[in-house]
Amino acid sequence: MKFNTIKLALGLVAGATLAMPMMASAAADQEAAMANANNWAHPRGQHTNQAYSSLSQINKGNVKNLKAAWTFATGVNRGHEGSPVVVGNMMYVHTAFPNNIYALDLNDNQKIVWSYFPKQDPSVQAVLCCDNVSRGLGYGDGKIYLQQNDGNMVALDAKTGAKVWSTLVNDPKVGATNTNAPHVIKDKVLTGCSGAEFGVRCFIAAYNIKDGSLAWKAYSTGPDAEMLIGSDFNSANPQYSALSVYADVNGGNKQGGSFKALPASEIKGGEKELGTRTWLKPQAVKDGWQHGGGSVWGWWPYDARTNLVYYGTGNPSVWNPDVRPGDNKWSMTVFARDLDTGIAKWGMQMTPHDEWDYDGINEVILFDKGGKTYAWHHDRNGFAYTWQAGNGTLVAAEKVHPFVNWASSVDLKTGVPQKDGKYSTHQDYNAKGICPAALGTKDQQPAAYSPKTGLIYTPLNH
């Protein structure tokens, strides 16, 4: 199958909606709610992450008449990210720190039915990056799920606001916090970890929605066993599992780096324990991977037909790339994992040895085309990627803007970006004119896919 790669980067032609089968699960109420377009029961609308609504009352003919009907002030003056949850006549609104929740009755003048005010230590704000935000709520099994900034995840009765359970996910005293929306899938709720800026070793974890007990936890760096990397990981694309993809793995040089990509013929794939072996220099009293970052705070799609959940990992720690030579796997990676076990099916590192804080956490969007399912991702590094969702084969990787200059292209066989050494960052070397900057060509601002047009719509930072 041939793709128009430019249109794949900015929009996908002749696409089709991804029809997910109904799942027998503890979160059957969530599944039923997502099937009704009048609801918004998932942080991105549907498990596909398409953020698409079939509602048609507002259209191009009358949108000019759109005006505010009502407002609700939360009383919190920091960044409000993520959308409210809407189920039936109820809207659940969240805030930035201290992560208050308000349940509003949309049929009764937005009356506050219940509210939740978590008690959190104000010192948590000192280790939150960036801004004191919360990116949304989860819904399912009759409960609203909140991942608090202080690392506690709570489940509240959706009707009354009563706390059903609470579990500690992260410890802010070591720099680990949370900003992500919990994702309810089947009988589990998934959450992540923030703190790569503070030398935290991050992860994604699944908890049982009935009682909050831990089902599995997969780190972004470290031994394969702790990352839940199995024997058949990247079996369709062993070249993704290479010890190094660059000729120079020793931190470059102060003239601007010498990270020359190896040709595909010289890349040895199928390597194991890369979460430790690609961190080549001990930092202080620890090996680099032990505080290697790889935050997980994005939006994670799920395909019930394969039972795979997809997500991206963030930047490696510490920021200074010269003290962590090597590819620093598996930071800056898109993973596909089995929902029930957490075992990784495939993973591709988009920015090996990241030097610019190009977090790989932006959403993955699933869509069907020509009888196959694809996963699309607009990375902060300025490239938009499309993979075969089942096995991770890279189909397209294109610049979303011609000004992107840190790499000229991405090798579609190996997934390796062809870096331009003069834009590398090093001690005693002042690199200038790097594009994109740390915010990337796209940050957490959402993209969307329309099955009617077959296009993906993605914002750009300028």
C-alpha cells in the first residue's frame, strides 16, 4: 500500500473510522456512555483518541452565531488543561492544583451536586513541571477517577462524590508527581508519572478499578524485566532494538556533536537489556538509567481487537546530554503494550539521545485504512509518524514544517533521525537557531481525526 507521506504528516486521506467492539468489562457504563455522542466519557472522547464528535447541530453555516451560554468559575487561577467529563446530565469539572472536582447538573442550571477538595501538601507545587496542571478525569464502573498532583489516585462515587478508594502512585519527596488524566480501560485504570526534570525514573502503571490494587507497572528505563519487555519484543522490527544507532555514542564534542547515524546495514538489532546498556556513563552514585526520566503523562489509545494500549515516553534525565552518552533507551519512545499483562509488544525510539527536551508524550491516534489499523503521532521533535499499529512497522515520518532543522529526515527502515551535528547541544558550545525549540512543533494541544474527511487536524507552535 502506498501512502502520500506529506498528507500523512498533516492529514490522512481516504481514511475510515475505527470501530471498536463492545467489551465485557467492569467499565461497561463507560463503554455505553462513549457510544452516545451526547456524552464525553473519555479524556479524548473515545479509546481511539480521535477526539471526534458526530454531533452536527453546530455547522459551518451557523458557527458564526455561536456565543457563550453560561460559565462556571472554579476559583483556581492556574492552567486548566484537559476537557470535562460529561455523562448524561452530569458534567465533572477538574482544576489545577489543588485538583478540586465539581459535579454539575446540566439540567438544573449547572447546580453543584457534589464537590471534592483534596488536601495536598502545598510543597508539591515546587516539583510540578510545567505549571500546576491536571489534564483530566477518568470515568467508569460508576466512579470518577482523579490522579492528584501529590501522587495519590482516588476513585469517587460518580453520584455522591464519596471516596471509594485511594492509592499512592508517586512520591513528591523524590521529585515524582502526576499531571495526567487516569484512563479507564476494561477493568483497569492506567496512570503515569512526571518528574524527568528532577531525575525521576518514570513508568506507566495499571490499577484494578474495583479496589485500586496494582495490576502491573512498566518502567521507561532499566532492566527488561522491570520494563516488562518480553522475548518477542519488536519481533517484526528487530532493528528498533539496537545498542546504538549512531557512530559516536560518547557525547559528541564541543564543536557541535558528531552524532552520525549508522547505515541500516550496520545496525545490529534484536539486542536485549537496552534500558540499561544504552546509558554508558554513571551519574553521581547511580547509573544513568536509575534516574533516567521518561515521563508518562499523555493520552493513551486502546484497540480492543488486539488488546494493545499505546503511549509515549518523555525526555531522558538529566538535561545535560554530555553526562548521559548513549541512545538512552527507552526514553522518547512510543510503546504498544498488552493491557492485561503490561508486556510490551513493540517500541520505537523517535529521538535517540535527546538533547532538546523533545518529550515523546503527545497523543497517539488510531485509525483504519484499507483493512489495516494505523497509529499516528505528531511528536514534539517536529516529525509526524505513522506505524502499523499491530507490529510497529513505520509507514511514514515527515516534517510537519520546513523550518525543522535538528534532523533532515527519518529513515523509514530503522526509524533513526538523520541529525545535523551543528544543532547538537553541548557544554562550552553555543548552538543557535535550533528548530523546534523545547516546546516542539506541537505540545499537549490536542490533534483530532475525522472519519468523514479522512484527515488528521493538528496544531502547530510558531
